[in-house]
Amino acid sequence: MTKLMFNTSNVPFIDRDEFITPFDRLFDQIIDKHYPEVTDQIGVKPYQGSAYPKVNVYEYDDKVGIVAEIPGLTKKQLNVEVEDNVLTISGDKHSVWDDAKAKVLRRELKQSSFKRSFTLGELLDGDSVKANFKDGILSVEIPKTEPVVPEKHSIKIG
């Protein structure tokens, strides 16, 4: 017979995110400071390591793609919207299983919500964003637009 013992009173709890997040934030600040053209050219701030969900940002000739891993949620629990040239991905997870008859020994599954925003640059079309969610992966496509070239006209000197 196997006997399970749970004695955690002497073991300090280290939250991985609390430990890693300051390093992510420092890295993000260094990249922003030394390579500001990345944000200017792409129009999305790809270095936000402390934010959730974690994302990959891809640039193509005609669009920018954002891929986010969001396990445990359904399509109905997600929201993708653009307002004032800011793309926001948000979600709510409020259906965590719980059994009133059982004594909870450890609780890691949490009811939670998140919101992650990306400021879109002038060369991205926030009105034509497409999103797809399948198997816990959210894919967002933001088409690029042609830069507006200021019109040149001659002024008649009187």
C-alpha cells in the first residue's frame, strides 16, 4: 500500500511567474531601448514577455501575424477586438471543476481572466483583422496597408 504525505509547511513556495517576470521585463526594456525600429517597422510591440498569453509575432510582406497559445478556453470564452488602433485579446475562464464532497489538497486550476493589447502601427489595417481559434491556438492576421504618400502640389506665387 502506498501512503501519500503532504507536508509542505517547511518548503517555500516559489511562483515561477514571480521569479521569471522581472527578467522578462528587463529583457523587453533592453530590446525596446536598443532596437526601437522593430516596433516602429512592424507596428506591434513583440517584446512583452511579462504578459499573458505568451505570443509569437510574425511579419510577412502583406501582413503581421500573432499566434497565442491559450489552453483550456473555448472560442466563446475569447474576445478579439480593435479600438483606437489597439488590438486586444481577452478571455475569461470561469468553469473550473470543483467537487463539494472532496477536500482540496492542492489548487492550481484557477478561475481567471486576461487581457493583452497591442498598439497597431500606421501601416496595419485594424479594420480588416482576421482571427481563428483551434485546439488552444489563437491566430490573428493583421493586413498591412500601403503608406500614404503626401501629395505634392505647386503653389502659384503672386
